[in-house]
Amino acid sequence: MGKKLIIAEKSSLAEKIAKAIDSKIKKRGLYYENDEVVITNVVGHVLESAIPDNGKWDIDNLPYQFDNLPLRVKTIDLAKSKDKAKAKSMNANMKKLVENLLNAMSRPDIDEIVSAGDPDAEGSLLIQELYDYSKIGKKRKDLTFSRMWILSYDKEAIRKSYTERYDQKKDKPWSDAARARSYADLYVGYNFSPLFSILNGKYGKDSFSIGRVMTPTLNLVRKRELDIENFISTQYFLILVSFLLSTISFFLFLCIF
């Protein structure tokens, strides 16, 4: 029987998983490893969606066209990003981490890959996108891909999630939700920012920035600001009525505009 490769969302979680499974486990380089498991980690998103480089855009040459649905997005690792600043921020350690993750997933003694991302949509996507990017599932049909849903970091909870790990396919709605959010960012930001900039003659350094979350939020703030600016004070009257019933008395306020 082969080993299980557990990929945690962060190094601190990888350490907690290792100590919960085997208190005597040793760390070898980037891995905690014994005869049963190999435990390593990502550091947040190590992959991104590749942005098409179409040069200077105009209305008929936007990065994505809505009549070309469904959207096909290529995933690349951040070290290969066309964003020079982002690629530069990928230091040697991060590049080495991506390389080691892919190498670990390809080890012949690994017969199961276990996703140990946080128990939410992004945590599900982090390891899923790495698994998809490696194409290891297509190369090795005998490989199992499972999920640990860790709700607490105490040892008992981690051991329970390890023994009760389940098929990663059941996690698909979570990873799909996070992926859809990412695609929505691309659709909205990378289509509407240049479109509105072109329509308003602001293409260039003074271009508009349109975002999936930012623009609706700004709209809420602006609408509230307009409500305040356009507020018209209205005269009103308060009427105080006193009632006495038997030994009980009470007051009634009436507001008339």
C-alpha cells in the first residue's frame, strides 16, 4: 500500500496535522513524512487565471467576448505570470514550493492525495486547482483524491477528519463556487473596465476601474449620499395623549406629518 499525500492550506496547519497523526513524525525538507503519510502545504493561491495579452484594447477587442461562452480560462502558476510585479514577488522559495508540490504529487509511492484546505469555498479550490493543474488524475487512474474537512485544530478533531475523509468530488460545489467568483472577477473587471474607459474617452492612465464587488459597493455608498443630499425636511407634530383606566394610566404618542 502506498502513502497518502496531505496538502494543507498553510504551514501551521500542516504541522498540526502531522503532530495529530503521528507525534513522532519527522520533517524532511518541505515534508513531514513517515511510513503512512507525506504532509506538505501550499501558501494561499499558488495559481492564477492567465490574462490574455491583446495589446491595446478597443470595443471590438476586449479580453473576453460574451458571445464566446462558456469561458475558457487557462491556469498558470504565479511564477509564470505576465504581471511582472506579481512574478517578481514570487521569490525563489515560492517557486521551489510549487515545484516540490508537483513533484510530490507525481511520486510513484503516493496512491492518495488528500486536500486539507480550510473548510470553505476558497480552501476547497486551493488544492483542487493544483490537482487539476498537475493533470496527475489523468496520468494515474489508480490515484485517489480525497478531502479532509477540518473544523477545529485540536488533535482529536484533526484525527477524526483524517479517518472520515471523503471523495473530493463531493466538495465540487464548494470549489465551483470559488472558481465562479474568480471567473466573475475576470468577466466584470477585464471586460467592463476597458469598455467603460473607451466609451468615456478615458482609456490609459485615467481609465475607469470596474469590479465585481467594488462597483456595486460604491453604488450603495453613492445612492446613500444622494439620499442625504436630496433630503427635504418636513414639519411634523407630536401629540401626547394621557389615558386613565381604573387604576392604570398610560401615555400614547402620535406623530403627524
